Amino acid sequence: MSAEAPRPTLADYPHRAPLQTRWMDNDAYGHVNNVVYYSYFDTVINAWLIGEGGLDIGGGPVIGLCVESHCQYLAPATYPQALEAGLRVAHLGRSSVRYEVGIFQAGALCAHGYFVHVFVDRTSRRPAELPGKLRACLERLRPTPQAPTSPTPS
């Protein structure tokens, strides 16, 4: 049995954005319904792509299609509550990107997961290379490699 990976903290995400729960987010059990977290993921990702990468969702030459997603729930959130989303890029390919998203309440991780986009030509729906400005904004969300440490002389 392998050890569980450490849970991310808000500091692990280069981009952070506020989220506000809404009355309609609560389910019959009195907490934010699981499917709403996917909406939070979609919202923080697309706000970044539109605002920072210039993605034109209505008429641009490429569009992003979600091909895979996952969410792990750790603590409930409810309405009314202020949340914060953290966003980073775990993998950036020629036409695809895997984002990692954390949802935090009062600095504590309540859910985290990933979302994979494949960017395709709007008309043909065939994979298309990420345009320069879009790629550049995604590069900014990649973790910075840690500098190797030198052994301490004895």
C-alpha cells in the first residue's frame, strides 16, 4: 500500500480566484452538491483562458473540449460561504492541457481535482495547436522547477 500524496495548499497554485456559493448550489442535504464543484472548476479555468489567454469562445479558431475530469471531496461547503479556487497546469501538450484545481474555504482544502482540455479546430473538431497567447498564459500556471540542492560538504 502506497502512502497518500500530501494535500495541496493554496500556496501551491499560481492563480487564485474568489468563488461565492449560491443558494441553488445547496442540495437536499444542506451542502454544495458534488456536480457544482465541476462548475467551479469550469468557471475558474475558462475565466483564466478568456481573461489572460484571449480565448474567444464565440468565434475563435480553436475551442477547448473537456475530455476528462475528476474531483475528490474532503469537506462540505454550504450557502452562504465564500470560497477560493486555486489553479495550476500539471501538463501542457501541443493541443491539450491538464489543469489541477483546488477549492478552499477559509484556507482549508475542501475539494480538489483535475480537468483535461483538448483544443480543437472549431469547424473540423480535430486537435489543433494551442495559439501563442493561450499557450503563454498556460505556461504561467506551470510550477516553477526547484533548483537542485548541492550536497553540504562534510
